[in-house]
Amino acid sequence: MLPASSPSMSLEVGRTTVPLTAEPGVDLASVQSYAPFKDWVREVGAHVSAGRAKVSKVHIQSVDFFGPKVGFMKFKADVTVDGKFVPGIVFSRGGSVAILVVLIHEGTPYTVLVRQPRVAVGNMTMPEIPAGMVDGCGNFSGAAAKELKEETGIEIHEKDLIDMTDLAFGDAYPGMYPSCGASDEFNRLFLYRREVTAAELESLQGRLTGVAEEGEHIK
């Protein structure tokens, strides 16, 4: 039984209406405007409309904000598929882009890695290729170019990126799902490759970048 102060409303999933509830203090208007949640409702709704899945309720357990916008959300959905219950705990953060940078100098390829604090895995200098979250606009290449500039200082045009996800999957998937048993996160992978001088390579060593307002501290 939910406390009387717990918010609730109706949610359209496919051709059915299900109760949407939340822990006290959660703003359901923010939840319903969160792009990854809307994407989840649309995708699940297609299976509900096809008669294969059934959603009986959705409960929002927590919401984390990045400034005024929802950043992360955790919810639980009661779902059956072909009449059988399936796990429905979801950590929702939506899509990300990642860029494999290959810089070639005198025939030798080099790649660019950044190091960031990653508290979730207990590593304060995690080596990664440049990456970042998308904002729900669907412009993956634009988001990739923006993240590459923020994290490495390298400025490029969107047309210079090779969309590896599109080459592999076409329109079938928006990206690679690294943990789809519990999260809706996907990574869309791009390749950026060009010739560079020795001076350009040296200028990238040990550079401190990132957006402080977003909690980034990148070396």
C-alpha cells in the first residue's frame, strides 16, 4: 500500500491504460517529459499493442536531476511476456555516443583516451574513449562532435565522422546495449580518423578538459 502522499496518474502504454505511481516527492510531470522514458513507453507499447506483452503498472522509485533536467531515473514495471512474468527493474539514462579517434602520424596509428573519475566502479582515473550522453534530439553525429570537442579539444565537422553503428545495424538498433538486462542505455559508436603532425600529437598529451558544470574532470 502506497502512502497517501505518493503521486499517481494514468499512463498510456500501447492501447492500454496503466497506473503510474511514484515515491513521495517525485514529480510525475518531469517523469513523463523525460525522453528516455517516453522512448521506453513507445517501444514497450508496440509489444503491448501486438498482444505479446502486458504491463499492469509502473512505479518510479527515484529520479536524479542534472540541473533542471532529469538525468537518471529508476523504475519498476510489472510486465508479462507471453503470459510469463519477466524482470522489470530499469535504470534509465538513455543513449550515449562514443568516438574512437584514430590519429595517424608517419604511418603509425594512435588513439585518444581520456581519464575520468568513475565512482560507480571505484576508479578515479578510468581510461575511456571520448563519450557522452545524448539529449533526446536524435542528432547522434552532432552530439558526438560536441563531446569530442569538450573532452579532447579536437574540433571536427559532423560529416567527418563515420557512423559505425549505422554500418553494422542500419535502422534496426540505435546503438549497442551494454547492459540491457537492467538498463536502457545504448552506445552509438563513431570513428574519426585523420593524419596529424608530431606537434598535434604532443599537444593532446595530458590536456585537462571537460565541462565543470557537468562534473567532468578529464585528463
